[in-house]
Amino acid sequence: MKNISLLCAAFFMLLSVNAQQVQWANKLIKFSSDLGGKQHGIKRILGKPDVFPQGGSSPNAWTPKKALDGYEWVEVGFEKPQTVKQVAIFENLNAGCVVSVAVDDGSGKYKRVWSRKPNYKTVTFKATIPADRNYYFKRKRRKIQESPDVINPGVEYALLEEAVSGVVAVRVEFNFALLPGQKEIDAIGISDSETPIQPTVHSTATFENLSLAQTLTIPGIVPSSCSVSADGTKFFVTAINDTKNEIYSFTKDATGKWSNKKIEPALNANDRYNHMRCIGNDLILKGGGSYKKGTHETGFELFAVNNGNYEHLAPIKVTAYNNYDETADAYLTIDRKVLFMGIETDFSQGAGDLYFALQKEDGTYGLLQNMGKVINSAADEGMCQLLSDNKTMLFSSDGFSAFGSYDIFVSYRLDDTWKNWSEPINLGSKVNTTDFDGLPFYDEKNEVLYYISSQNETNILKFIPLPKADLMKPNG
């Protein structure tokens, strides 16, 4: 047997160049320990990698009880038997603790096929993202929280001297005392080839072929969110400073650039949480109010737009509204029949999730319902926008394979339940960076995507032309 661990040198490859057969663990058989709960639990080891290629700490990875300095093991099964030449173990924190790999060829017994030699070290890589996935970009406060550098993520590629046919299960043993610090395991994969299994970001050629996003500089403003009127003629930006969050509007000048800066007093009644989303031609959904537990009030309210003036309509009220976080996101269908929120509750998959609620006859909204495990992960999802087809949803998340801490994704509604969504598609490396990218707003009239990005711990506003035909179709 031989010990081989290769550096995953092409972590940002979007398509595999190898015609190898790859399977990811899809069933738990036995394991040594589990912290329990929705985050960091043993079930997080199933399926394809969620934390790679970006690496770092994540609630989407398994953290055993003795991850600091103990001995742990796991046995996982696969959907169908296959020939195995390689077992890949994705260690997203302090890689290099795999000591043994065994396979079951259907006999019900495990045969050791790989083991770590004395003084053997896994080659790891230095992740390019500046902060780990515990980094959280507050929806209303817009402040960047400091967090430690990512430490030693890597992939243990255990290559078998002889291929084993009919493999149905794998047992992996870890000695976490080999390295200091916390350890987490993202995924386990098998392949019939020696070519290293590459973790990929789920994007499309359409998105990767876009031009690179540009920065929209607005003098005197540090942006925290943006929105565009349905007719594409007015641009709104929330500016942050030391004393107040204020909403400004802009119109286009003769050159087609956003200018004519104007503060909007009617939309700035609060000090710190003013932000808004344009809904259709004559409706604004605005955040900024306080969440009042027990009152059904969410802190969001509706304004009608009449000849450039803003008329307060009503607060957004939700039956039994509750949110464990101090901030929230919200969006509405044009007819106001369905409300979407990014919040954290007992029904979340882990942290902040996307929820929906249906409008009642009195204009308020019923109980919020989770939008499901496909669109929600054990980490954070939120900052959503539903496009006019009522099927295409843009949102930001740090819970799926990505290029940075938070990336922008698109998902498509598959039926009328609002709970069945397609696998989120990353908008690609021309949109997403190695840092925070979120709060997307798509201008359907002019077919331009605007969003907030982080650069050197400062918020910047970016935009990228994106044809509606490419965005609003399930296959990307």
C-alpha cells in the first residue's frame, strides 16, 4: 500500500476534465460520535462538498466530539456498488488527520486499503478567502465582523495499490491528535480513477462567460443595499455612516449614468435600519422598524408610490412572527400574495433560512413556512429577490460551495407549493469574489444585476449586464 495525498491545485475549476466515476457518501452506517443538532452534525458529511473549494469552518461540516485531540471514525455507504481506486476525504479545517481507510466490497466486512505511514504529512493549501464562513454580514447594520484566517484545509486522496470492485461502503479513521486546533470533515467521495476528485462550484457556462462585474462609484456614499424601480428609471441606495442609515435616490443623466442624488426623507424615519426593495411599479417594501415580539409586527412596512411621493400603507404583520436573529430580510410578490423572509427560527435548517407566508383576507400574513432543504443549508441564506416570473429567486448564502464567504445564487420554483426549488446555481466567478457578495437586485427593465460586495473590509456597489433570457431559465 502507498500513502499519497495531493494538493487540490485546481479548486476553482468548474467542470471536471476527467471522465471518472465519482460517488459521494449518501448513507450513514456507523460513527464514533456526533454533536447532534442541525449544525456540525454527522449528517453533514453526506453528499458532495459544501465547504470546498473555499474551505474554512462551516456548520455544513461534521465536527466530532473529540475533534481537538481524539480518535474518531465513520462508516458511510454509497448509492450503488462500484470499482474504487481512490477515496477522497475533504477536511476543511486542519487537514492531515486521516490514519486509515477500509472498504466493504459487499461481503459485509471491511478491508484496510490505505494507512498513514509514520511522519507522513498531508499537503494542504492556504485558502484565498480572507475570512472563514463564520463571517456574517448583517442585513441591516452592514458591518463586517472580524474572524480568524482559514487554517489548513485540504483533501486526503487515498489511492489504492489495487482497485477494489463492488465497493458499497467505506470506513475512515481519524487521529485528531496529529494536529492542533479544531477539525471538521466536509465530505467523502470515491472514484474509479487515480485522478484527484476536484471539488467544484455549481455554476454554468452561461454565467462564467459573462463580462467581469464593474464597480459603481457614488461619491460620498458607502452603500449597504440597493434597488431599482420597475420601469428602470430610478435607483435607490442605502448609505451607512456613523450616525444614520439613509436612503438616497438617483436618476440617469444625459450620459446614462446614475446621478441627481436626492435624499428621501419619507423613507428615512428611523436611524439605523432604513433599507428598501422596489416591488412592481408602485410599491415599496421598506425595513427599519423594530421587531416587537408578540405583536406580529416584523419591522417591515409598505409604501405606495404616487407621482414620486411615498404614502405609508401598512406594517407587514405575520402570524406568530419570531426571529432569533436581530436582523431580517423580506421580499414580496407583485400582487402581495406571498411574503418571503430571511430569518432564523426553530424550523430553520441550521441558521438563517428562507421562508414564505401567504397573505390572509385581512391583508396580514399567515405562519411563515420553511422553503425546504434544497434552497436552505445549515448555514445562512437570505437577501432574496423574486423576479417577475414568480419562479426565479436570487439570494445570498454561505452554505453552498462557493468562491468566497457569501456568494449570490439563483434557484427556480418547481411547483405551486413554494417549497420545491431547484438546486441553487452559483452566478459564477464574474459576479462572486473571494469575499462577501450579496443583497442582489436585478433590474429587469435594463437587464442589469446590482449587488453589494466587500473589498478591503469596505462595502462597494457592483453591477453586471445579465440578459434576462439567461437568468430566468431553469437550466442557466
